[in-house]
Amino acid sequence: MNKDEINAISRQAISPPLFKVIAEAADQLGVEAYAVGGYVRDFYLYRPCVDIDIVSVGRGIDLALEVAKRVGDKNVNVYKNFGTAQIVHEKYIVEFVGARKESYDRNSRKPAVEDGTLDDDQKRRDFTINALAIGLNKENFGVLIDSFGGLNDLDRRIIRTPLDPDITYSDDPLRMMRAIRFASQLGFEIEKESFESIIRNKERIKIISKERIADELNKIILSDIPSVGLSLLFDAGLLQIIFPEMAALQGVDSVGAQSHKDNFYHTLQVLDNLSLRTKDLWLRWAAVLHDIAKPLTKRFDNKAGWTFHGHEDKGARMVPQIFADLKLPQNEKMKYVQKLVALHLRPIVLAQEIVTDSAVRRLLADAGDDIDDLMLLCQADITTKNFAKMKKYLANFELVKRKLKEVEEKDHLRNWQPPISGEDIMKAFGISPSLQVGIIKEAIREAIIDGIIPNQPEAAREFMIKKGEEIGLREVKS
């Protein structure tokens, strides 16, 4: 494209009426104003974007206040310490900041900031594709300022830093994860020199807060093909620092001719498979963590070969600490992931064996409302390259799903609690809380799950009386 064609496209980017308001406000205040960063990048990539960054050469907060006044918006979030302000208008979130230049202390990613020019502001940007700017003043309205070849990098699908990557990444090490995140989200490649710089500077990531790292990691996991970003994190040596438990999955051990699969790349395949079916972050985290305990449970048996017995239980026990280390939420989200990790083998085992009603009832009772998510995870976990095995597993898996539906419709065991409570047992036998109450309650639960008695109060009560008599209790007649 020639310059006129490029500027014609840039004018389309700023065609929404809000940009005209910003332009008129900037001219009235006598400041240069530019649309910059992600909004411009995404417009050229035909990606929707409602977050707009406006850089003004001086008076960024004043510009925000003037724009808010013109659009009749009284809610302006002003952050004087950072020299920024934000307004929300219609569908847009607009952030205003004065052009600045930065200098960094080696032990902090928080820069010393001073007023600067547009050129200074573009130099401090992380990547060339984020350093594009479109003029908003009357004399340059719609003119693209591309000082570092960002448009060409968009065309080549390249992630590259405006300045020496060693300086860019050392100054703000979070940019290393952002580079990988953009590569994963956009399907771009990181320039060779830039990626080598990430490898050289990887230890600098240790000065970044866990919260900021987790935010980038979540965005990578939410990519359309998350294996791209996670593979890059591993190849750069960053994953080994920020998430060593996952990095430990990589590698293959052999004894004679017997080898196990590489559990790191298996996990990535499971995650990619699942990502075709869901955008749920926490379900994707369950895929990331489903085999996390395999390195700790790996054993070689002369008869059985490589085994990972109990990795689902140990993995579930690891989830709370991993979430704590990564500063992920310690709430129902964590418990949900923990539950799916603990149960992830159950449908797979059923798909390889004869499917009994009692096994299906037990799975329904344990999984509750998360049964559908569990089935998605387990189907994604079928990654065999053997076509005959794959065909057999998938056919059996469909049988499991049909059985789940049939049993649920008949027995209503999703989020199920036995029809007899501990209080009912104590009242029936005139006893206090004790081990006997637990024995009877568990026996009722197992009898219903195994199909010995129906899931009905009358049948459960009759069974309760018989079980009580077996352990020496007598019913108290009212």
C-alpha cells in the first residue's frame, strides 16, 4: 500500500464520532493528540476493539476532562499519580495519557517518568505493532505515524521491539510474557533476535508480581490455540521459573524398549482439544493440571511398564498450592478445578470397560453439576495416535454419555444427597452424633448408587432400620 491508501484506512479507524470530539477538544486546548496502541493495531488486523488509548503531547488529563464535558459524561476517572484519565462512552473505554519518556531502575519495572514527545512515547512501547499512532488534530487527522515499521510487522505477522530487545525486556520483564501472549493470541511469530533476548533475560521475570504473571498466563490459556504460547514459554525457559510443576511434565524416560509419552506435550494437546469446545478459563485450567502429578507418581514395573498410579488424587491435592503460588483465586474456582482433576480418569476408565449402572450412578453423584464439563475434559484427554484405539474409545465414550443421560433421567442423582439425613438416623434410633450415624448414612448412599434400593425415602428408611439392627441399634417408636 502507498501512503495515501494507508492513511485512507487510518481515517476509517477513527471514523466513529467520538474521535471527532477528541480531535476538536485537542485543537481547542492546543495539544497534539493521537490514537495509539492496541486499537490501531486491531483495526488493521480486522479485530474488534473497544479500548482506545489516546496520547496527547501534554495535558492528557485536561483533554479527558474536556472530552467528557463535550459528550456529557460526568464520570471521569483521574489518576494524577500516573498522569492518566479514563472515560467510558457508549461502548468505548477511552484512556488518556500525556506523551512521556521513561527510565528504569534495574530492580523495578516501575519507571521514572517525565513529559516527552510522540517520538519518546513510541520508543517506550513494547512492540512495533503497538507503536502505531494516528493523528487526530486538524492538520494531520487520519495520518498514520509508523516510526518503527509496525505496519510491515503486522503484514509479516512478526512480534518485534522498537528498540534493542535487551533494553526493552530488561526494563520491563513483563514484556517477555506479553510478547509470547501476543504471539499466541494473534498467531504471530516472535522475531529471532527478540526471542533470543527473552531467553537471555528470562531471570528478570522474577521481579514481576505473581498477579501480573498470572494475568498474562490466563490470557495465553484463553488463546484459540493455547499450546502456542505455553510451548514458547517453555522454549524460552520462562515456564520453568513461573510454573515449574508444568515444566516438569516435559521429557520421556525409557527402560529398554519401553517409554512413556511426553506428558507436557500430551497436556498441550488435551488443552488444544478442549479449547475447540469451550472458552471457560477454569475448565481449561483443569486440562492444564489434569496430569500435573505424573512426574511425582511415575514408576516402572517390569510387568506393567510405566505407571502413574494415583496421579489424579495427588494432582487434586496439589491444586490448592499451585493456585496459591500463582496467585489464582482460592475459592470455588479452585475447588472446581481440583474436583475435575480428581475425577478426570473416571469416565476414561468407564469408556474402556463394561459400563454398569452403579458406576454411572457413582460418577453422577460425585461430579454433580460439573458432569458435562468433566465429560468434555475426558473426551479431550483421548489423544492416542492409534486409529483403532481412538475409534474404540470414542464409541465407548458415546455409550458412557448415553448411560449418564439414562441414569440421570431415571434416578436424578446430579448434585444428589441421600433421602435420609444424619438427623433422621439419630432421631430414628435415639442416638447422638457418632460413628454409627456415619456408617448407616454411607451404607444408604452405597445401596442407592449400587441399585440395591431405589432413590426413594421409603426404601431408604426401611434399609436404614435393617442396617441399624445389624450394628446393634433399635428403632425408637414414637
